Amino acid sequence: MRLITVAFNVVARYPGTVFQPYVGVGAGAFYFSSSGSLSGRQVVPGLNASVGLQILATEEWGFFVEGTYNRAALTNFDPNFGLSGEYSAYNFVAGIAYHF
């Protein structure tokens, strides 16, 4: 099973000088594809939500940690088997940010 997600979020960020917590929510298009015994392709709408914290080291550089939740529903993914289900994933991401 392969998954490609394209999501658009509305983000609210506290404009602190060092600590900038934020939350975001939005919609996405989730493209599922598979080959083999269970084969099919489907694009479905879904939910994307996130919460995070950015810590600025300088005006340009910072570090961030973020938790993201994705959810989408598959319906009749493989016509031969009638496969349906819910995709639900939590991701924890950390990294370095550069502002220009």
C-alpha cells in the first residue's frame, strides 16, 4: 500500500520571540494505491490536524517539534474483495527551521 497526501492547513501561531506554539487543522486529498493480490487506486478526502512548538535560536534559525494526525476513509478499495476501512495515523516530527 502506498499513500500520497496533499493537505492544506489553517495555522494559528503565538508570535513569541523565542517560543512559538501553534495549532493547525485542514483538509487533504489522500491517494492510496496498491498492487498485487489486493490492487486498486483511490483518492479520498480526509482530515489533517497538528500541534507543535517552534523554538527560535536566532531570527532566522529555529527548532521545532510537531505532532500530526491524519484520517481518511477508504470505500470499496478493491472491487474484487470490497475492501473498505479507515486510515488513521499519528506522526511525531522534529527538525530545524530556517526563516527568510
